[in-house]
Amino acid sequence: MWFSNSPFALLPAICSTLLVLHAQEAVQAVDSPADIVRNVLRSLWDYDRNAGTLNREVGFELPESVVNLYLAAALSERPRPMIDGMRLTFLAENRCVVDARVDFTALRAAAPKLFPASKQQEFKGSKSVKAEFHFSVSSGYLTFEAKPLPSEVTPSQPVLSEVIRRIAASQPEKIDTQQKIPLPFRLRRLWTRAGVLCGAT
């Protein structure tokens, strides 16, 4: 059974990092996966800034391997609150498996009552949490459903929802997973194929 956090943010914290990542476009060969994504982000930023005068669309297709190498570099250069690491697996039909290493010590400090006393020892330190996300996009807004998958720690669906909500809200973008989430850079479409993240303005 899928669990839905009202309109999806996206993976928050999954979402948050993801949403920033979604801002990308296809580019020619450059030095590294991080450069590929940065150039895509730069192209979308230019499109957003000049959208009133540009008579064209921007689209992109990013392989899963490139996205994951970029994520590793980005999180190393600019750490995110409560997120120690993240790896994505893109599936067909707008599905994505997120394997996030969550700093539960920081999460519990921000939300002391999130876990019952019987779970305090289990949910502490830095541990891996896996979830499968199924998202949809309409008119530039993202909604999602998520279900927990077996991992180092496997929260119940209600707890997973709250973990996602807390982590997303703690990010610089202050993502509210209780609301529809606007895609950045005037993106109107976002979808996945097996191993590939795609998007277009």
C-alpha cells in the first residue's frame, strides 16, 4: 500500500536535494558528471532568467550514474541538514528508489518526540533508509507517494512521512511536503525511464 503525504514534494529530503537536482538540461561532453549537471543547471537558470524573451524550450536527459556522482560531489562540497548521503535508482513510469543516509541524531534533536521510547536506540546515529517514490507533475507542480523499503532501519509509513517532512523543512529551500511543490526554473514536465531522469520546460 502506498503512503501519500498530501501533495508530494519529492524526495525530499530526499525531496529537497532532488528538486534542486531536477533543474537540469542536456549538455554536450564536459569534464565530469558534476560539470554536466552544473552546465544543465546553468542552462535552466539562463532560461528562467530570460524566459520572457526566449522562444525555445529546454529539455534534458540525465543518466542515473551521472546524477549519483553529482549528488555525492554536491553533498561533499555543500552538506545538507540531516542528510549524510543519497543514492537514487530511477525506474520507469515516474518511480524512483531513494537510499538516503539520514543523521537521526540531528533529526531527533529537532523532533524529540518523533520516535517512541522503544525505538530510540534503533533510530540514532547515521543510518540508511530506503523508500520508493512515485511522483506526478501537473502544470509545473509535483506531488508524490512514498513507501518504505527494507533497509538498515525501516520506519513505518507514518514515521517515514514525518521523517521526510522534517528533513525537507530543514533544507535551505524550506520545502513543505504538505503542499504541492513547484518545480524550479519554469520546468513544466519531469519524468523517469529506467536509469534516466528527464525534464522539460
